[in-house]
Amino acid sequence: MRILFATDAFPPVCGGSGWSTYELARGLRARGHEVFIVHAHAGSPAEHGRSYDGFRVRAIEQRAPSAPFVRNYFKNERLWARAALELRAVAGEVGADLIHAQHVLTSPAAVAAGASSGVPVVCTVRDYWPVCYWGTLIHDPASPTLCPACSASMMTRCIRPRAGAAWPLALPFIPYMRGNLARKQHALAGASAVVAVSSAIARDLRQRSSLLAPARIEIIPNPVDVAAIRRAAQAEAPPVKGPYAIFVGKLEQNKGTQFLLPALERAGLSWPLVVVGDGRQRGALEADARRLNRDVRFLGWLDRPRVMAWLAHASLLVFPSYGPESLSRVLLEAAAIGIPIAAMHTGGTGDIIAHGVSGLLSATPEELGEHVARLAADRALAEGLARRAREHVDAHFDTALVVGRVEALYRELMDGRPRHA
């Protein structure tokens, strides 16, 4: 097959979405398929004509002003129109059998390109962009309560904490916000199939949008190269001696960083805490660490081999996120390595961790602290949970297994929808 990937991100500089896209592309290539990458980008200019691991990456760039909401119009509607034309041209040029869009910036454009060229289109949904303007279901970043629906009244409530004192000036943008969300849903409903990376994503797409309820939604997780993760994890010597807890991710409120130190305090844990990542909450976390006189080592962002090394030698991973995680790559990597995990039970986390079987899941930040204490005190329990987490990842998330499922979906769509000019 000749498969055209339309993606918002791709290595070497990207987050989890880009790495998951690369891993899928690499797995398909290993099975003999040709994969072509088009990277849609909004904002500052990206590098043209670059390549990564043998994949030539073609760029579609869209300048976007910095003004709120106006910027989103350029990143969305303006980019979609331009990208749809370019994706159709590239699909014809390479003779694509199928277009697979990987995220929000490229899905509407890919559906339009597929409709005009008769090529089946698959869209992968990795967060809540089809049912939430912000893509998070969080209407107040300081509150763990999730938004029930993107109504006009709820949009008014979610604008206030984001715009601050200027929030009344943002109210006229609510019609655009609602229209933007409707356009995303209409586009996604036109895809040949939607791939939700977790059962939570699939459930929320069906329940929160009448347009998406009848759509074909397949639950296929992000692939992870288990063998490569374990090789990287063992490639370096232990970073520090002695036990330590670790947190990996963005230092943002929805990632629960405000619950991180209280959980360790509640657990009575004296181990050092290693924090890999950065974000707007770093200053507050550093201040709390000084106030509590706690040994917290802030490493910032690290390259993947170093992250794997720190994970591999940690005594436990603390995952306090209260936002509805779609399918955390950090959890998948930690589970693949075999690190005991204490996590908040949110979003697709339950697809990776089964409470009491392969980790400990918490309903509240207070319970998270209790679970950290259990893992630290009962190492036999911790090791058993970690072993079963490894086995679960091997059985459900390894690249070869996931790519096989995606390939089967492609063939079914191609057999059932003849191409036409």
C-alpha cells in the first residue's frame, strides 16, 4: 500500500503525538508499505524538505498572528483550506491508496482531500479536540471538575480563567468557538473511519457529539516499540544511587503537578523526587519544594535515551494527572520498562493500568498519596504490579501488534470503497 500521513508533528522535535505517528509509520514501512509524510505547521516557519529516519517530510506552513482566537482561525480554518488542496495534490502525485490524518490540524483537511479524490481517509483522535474547543474537557484549569458540554454558557465559564480580567472582551468570540467545534465534528464525521486511541476517547466522542455517534470508531492504541524502549532504558548507568520517585511530563495544572508534593508528604516518603519536564508550574513547584525542605531534582526536558534511563532506575512513577488523559505515552513507557506506577484514574489510563493488577489507580489526590506509601513500603507488591504491567504492554501495545490492526483496517476500507478520479 501507498499511505499518505498528514500530521501536525513529527520527529525529531515533537511531543507524544509526533512520536506515535513516527512509530506507526516506521512499523508500516517495516511491513513493506510506502509511507509519505506531510507535516502541516502553523506559526513560525518550519524547516523545509527535511527528513527523519529515511522519511522525507514535506511541509505545509501557515503563518498565524499571536492574537488569541484570531491565531486559532489561521491555525484552523485557513490552514485546513490550504492543506486540503496540497494533500489532494500530493495524494495524486504519489498514487496514495489511503490518507491517514494524525491530529486536529490535519484531520479536516485530509477528509476534504479524500472526498475530492476518492481516497479513503482515516483520522486518529489522540485528545478531545472534536468535542472541546480547548481539547482538554477542562473548563477551569484550577478545578478537577470536567466540563459537561461545550454549550454557550460553559464556553463563557471556560473563557474567564483563561482570559483573566479581559474576559468580557473575549465573549464575542464564542460564536466562532462554537462554529469551529461544529466544523471539526462535521469533518470528522465524514472520515471513512475514526481511530480513537483509548476506550475513554471513543466513549466521549460518541456521547458528546450527535454527529459522531454514528461514525465508525475503532479503538486502536498508540504503538510503542517495547524492545527499543527497554534497550534505551538499559543503555546508561543508574543516574543516582538509592531509591527515588519520578514524575515525567509537562509541569501544568491539568497534569496535576499541584498534587505531586502533597502526595509524597501524605505518603511520608523521604526519597528524592526527580522531575523530568518543564512548564508554567515549575516555579510554584520549586517554591513548594523549598518550603517543604524536600529534595526535588528538576531536570527539565531531556532526550529520550536519558528519560528512559531515569525511568528505568526509578523506584516508582507518580502520575497525578487529573485531566482526561487520552493514552499517556509516559505510562506506556514506564509500564514497558517495568516501573511500579501510582496514578490518578483518568481518561484512558485504565486501558494501560488495571487497579491492583498492574498498578494502583486513585480517585482522589489523597488516595494517590496512600498508594505511593503502599508501593514504597511493600516492594513485593510493587514488583508484582510492575511485572504484570510489562506483560500487559507486551500483549496489547507493542508496535507489531498495533500496526497489524491498523493495516487490517486499511485493507478493509480499500476493499469496500473503490477509488475514483
